[in-house]
Amino acid sequence: MNQSVTPMVEVVSLRKDFGSMRAVADISFSVNRGEVVGFLGPNGAGKTTTMRMLTGFLKPSAGSALIQGINVSEDRLGAQRLIGYLPENAPLYDDMIVSEFLDYVAKLRGIIPEKRSPRRKEICERCGLAEVIGKDIGQLSKGYRQRVGLAQAILHDPDLLILDEPTSGLDPNQIVEIRQLIRDLGCEKTVILSTHILPEVQATCGRIIIINDGKLAADDTPDALTEHDSGAVVRLIVKGKDSTKCDVTRIHNVLVGLENIHSVDQCDGEGSGTAGFRLKARGSSDPREAVFNAAISNEFVVLEMHRERASLEDTFRRLTRGEDSNSKEELRA
């Protein structure tokens, strides 16, 4: 197969059973070179199990995982040479100093002796470890421990990074710093990122894979996933023309009478003399042009009009808890 079209990651009908419990149920997906993919799911969905099969730490019960065409089950070491892996709780040796630990990892990774020190220095600068290079790992804060974990994951310059909850337990400042580092790494490497922090996914990932109960629930861009749930819901704020009173009932009736409008609910305006409305269209039609024309014809003024977009959290809840987005919108109105 031509390497230029070989996916960096190819998962085919991957399954993992633990006794009678099926943790991962025949999922399939691929990740191309240069993609940064968010790998999401609720607790117990099978995310970590899938990542451990991708990295060769667990053997699948059925199916296959290929890293740049290498079957992980058949050539685990060959595949692992291409992977940098940061588990949720990075396995670090607390009684080693940072420089010793990274030298040890470099040796395990087969980096030749004369290149270990320059590479360690480069990675420590990139991961912000210069200030703690001579400290015991056991003395480091959670944020610095995560940085050491990232440093060991990228020390051998892998093509693929698999990061499981890389910002777990960090404070807001540390999260921002690690997120920026991941974003920078995503400019040159393929990244699969598992996290429960959904804004982190939107900030760093161009694609999202969601699994639930061990099954693939969604695979698309963040915009496409939220667009599906947004439908055509429009909020607007209106007032009467010139100094005329805002006749809420009349304007409500005008909006209800527009073609393809499913429902119109009144909501807060912007103070005296204004009114707010929330319109839900039928299907995927966009009612904004019709609203604008109706305002001109019926002599009221549109102060503000925007189409609502569902959040990634809304979409995640719908896909993993079976919530119906239409019912949820009606409850919010």
C-alpha cells in the first residue's frame, strides 16, 4: 500500500471482552496524518480500553488496530516506536530526578548515547521543565508531573501522540499551559486526545470521535456535530417602529404565521419598549430572511437576531444519554 494514503491509525471491528463484559464492541475508525482528534465518552464507555489496545498494552479480543499500516497485535514493538503515550496517571519513578528519568526513557527508546543529552535539553525546554530538571520527580507538583509525562511521550519524536486525560487534576493556569503545548504539538504530529473537558476539545481538535457503551456514537468535526443539534432556532429582540408601542401580541401572531415556523415563544427583551422571541423552524429551514421581510412589511424593528448553536456539551449529552434534542429545546423555551 502507498504510504502516502495509509492512515496513521486504522481501527477495524475492534472488540475487547473482559469475561462476560464487553468493554469495546466492534468499533471502526481511521485517523489520518496531521489530524488532532478528540476521543470522548462518559466514564466506562471504553475510551481507555481502546487507547490501551491502540498502544499495545491490551490485546483485542477481535478486530485489529494498525499504526501506519503496522498491526499492533502482530508487531507491537514496531507500532510502539511510532507512538508517544501519556496514560491518565503517568507512570513516573518518584525517586529519580527528572534528567535521570528522561535519560532512562531515551535509553529504552533506543536513542543513541550521543543524542540523548541534546534531545533531553530540547524536550525539557519545549515542555517547560528547565527549572525542575535536577529535582526529584516525587517533589514535583501535579502540573510539572504532567509535563514530565508529556516529555517522555515525545522524547523519541513519535509520529502519533495518544494522550489520556492530559490535564486531569491541573489548576486553570496549568490547563491553559498544557493545552497550548498540545496545540503546538498538533501542528506537526497526529494526536488522539481523550478528555472530559469539552472546551479543551473545541480549542484543540479538528475532529471528534464519541463512543458510548463501547460503541461508536459519532465521528465528525465539532461544528458539524453541534450544527446537527442546533436545527434552525432563532432568537430575536424587536421594538415598535419609531415611537410606536411594541405590540407583542401582534408581532407574535405575525411570526407564528410565517412559513415553516414550528413554534414561537416569548422571552426577555432589552428593557422597556422591546420584546424577545425564540423561533423554532420546521426541519433545517432558516427563517431569518422571512423574519426580516416580515418586520419591514409589518412595521416593527429587529434590534437583534441570531441563530442559536448547540454546545458540544448538549451534543455529548444527547449522544451518550439518549436525550432528544427537540424535546430538550422545548423544555428550555
